[in-house]
Amino acid sequence: MSAPAPAPNNAPAPASTAATASTPARRGLKWEPLAAMLALVLVCLWLVLGSTATPTLRPGATASKVQIGAFKGELETLPDPAAPGGQTFRVLGRDGHASPLLTAPELERILGQDGLIRASAASGNTLFRALNITGWTSLVWVCVGVLGQIAFFGRMLVQWVISEKRRASVVPPIFWWLSLVGAAMLLSYFVWRQDLVAALGQTPGVVIYARNLRLIGKQRRRLARPDAAAVPAVA
């Protein structure tokens, strides 16, 4: 006589076990994306700064960047009490070419009095030379560009952190706000720089980010209505 078959176990699983199986465990941020970001930043700095040739200056001289049409180089300034105007100048090209010495009156005839003053002031300022600017007003515009880049980086950082915590790709509303602010600031900066390619790259984004915020606002108002289920979505 055969033994009876065991009865099937239909008992429900404990609530804690079911919740654990359906909900992924939350873990900390992975270090690999951070390492990749840092590596990419270092490569970018090397490509930008390492590709800029540094011309050989006379001892005691300073330099500021100069651009005339497609020509790019540096304007070397050296104090010389014996020279007219107390300074001598040279234009140094990236290809190694150096112009003959120019006195302050000779350079003033080329640049004008205001141009000579700006060139002399910028040549002694390491910050102006590093940022490729000629005055403190230009530094304000550089700050606008830097803040725009911080907003752009912040949007991706926030989106990444939230997605990692939820173990799913999530785009929170703050992502679109930071995108809109960053794009508007960068667009203003690139227009000031007269960089057509970069400015055109930011123009569509301003409209797209603003449109997404408008859609989010409409959806929230629609869901807040008592008859939200009966109201069709209208863009």
C-alpha cells in the first residue's frame, strides 16, 4: 500500500520575506562612476592645458593672450626704464615667431591708448591670463559661466544619486530646474564670448527644459483635482 502524497503547502510567505523579494535592497553609491568622472576631468585638463604651448619669455617679462583674426599668441611685456614709456613689448606666436621689440608709443599707435592700458594691466595678472580675459568686468562673466557649469553638473549629480538610491533611472523635477538655470547662464556666457557653436548648442535646451517644467506643473494641477481620473491630459 503506497503512502499518501504530502499535502501542498499553500501557506503564504511571511510579509518580511515577500517585501524583501519584491523590493531591491538599498545600497550605497558605487565608487566606479566617481573614479570615471575624476579620470575624465583629468584627461580634459591635460588636453586643454597641455596642448597650449608656452612661449619663451624674456627674464622678468609677463604675457597676456592676444588674438588678431585667426592669429593667436601672447603679448610679452617687460619693464624697461630706458625705453620710451618705460616698457617694451613683443608679440609671440604659437608657432614660435617673435615680433621685433615695440615701445609703448609704437604699441599705442596700433592699439590706441585704451588698448595699451588694457594690455599692460592684463599682462601682469596671472588670473586674467589663465582665464583669457582682460579686466574685472570680464571676470564677472566668467563667474556666470562657472555657475552655469556648476548647475549643469549639479543636475546630473542629483539625478544620479537619486537613481542609485532607488535602483532605477529617475528624473526628478530639480533636474529640469537646474538644467534650465544652467543653460540660461551658459547661453549668456557663450554669447558674451561670441562662441557661436556653444551658444547654438544651449539654445534648444532652454526651451526643452522650460517645456518639461510646464508639463510637470500641469500634471500636478491635474492630479490635484477631485475629478482627476475623468479629466483627459492636455499638453
